[in-house]
Amino acid sequence: MPTYLTLIIAVVAETIGTTALQASQQFTRPIPALITVLGYAAAFYFLSLTLRTMPVGVVYALWSGLGIVLIAVIGFVVFGQKLDLAAILGMGLIFAGIAVIQLLSNTTPH
């Protein structure tokens, strides 16, 4: 399986787990709690596959950065959580960092 596909699957699984964590209401609702556990298990499995071909620091930066931005969008759309300008600018910097890694770094496959 291609490296970026495993990374994207890991990010999506992590955001599903995090979204379900919010919906579980501190693990008091069984179905969202189960989805949380399964989502994080899948995320770490696919993250481990990504580590076969990319350095851990780069993988973690991409995984966490993409996850932060994606979960912020989900929080806004699903839970009505609003972000202020500073939060949006900070996430823009995260996205810019991901772009720099992808476009300029020799540590990731292009």
C-alpha cells in the first residue's frame, strides 16, 4: 500500500476516533466509545505502516497537523464549535508547514 495512502487512512481513522470521543460524552455512550477505540486502533496501525518508509518526526508532524486541521473543520461543521482568528491563523501555519515538508524536504517520498 502506498505510503501516503496509509498516512491518509491513519489521519481519517484518528479524526473519526476523536469525533466519536466527543460524541461519547466522556465514554458514557457505548457506541461512540467503541468507535473511539476502534478509530484510534486503526489510526495507530496505519501510522505504523507509514513509519516503514518515512522518518517518525515527519510522519508525526504530517499526521498530527492534518488531524488538527481536519478535526477543527469537523468540530465546526458537526458540533458548531467556532474558531477565532488566532486559531485559524495558527492552523494556516500548520498547513503551510505541511506544504513546506511536502514540497521542499528530501525526507518524504514525492
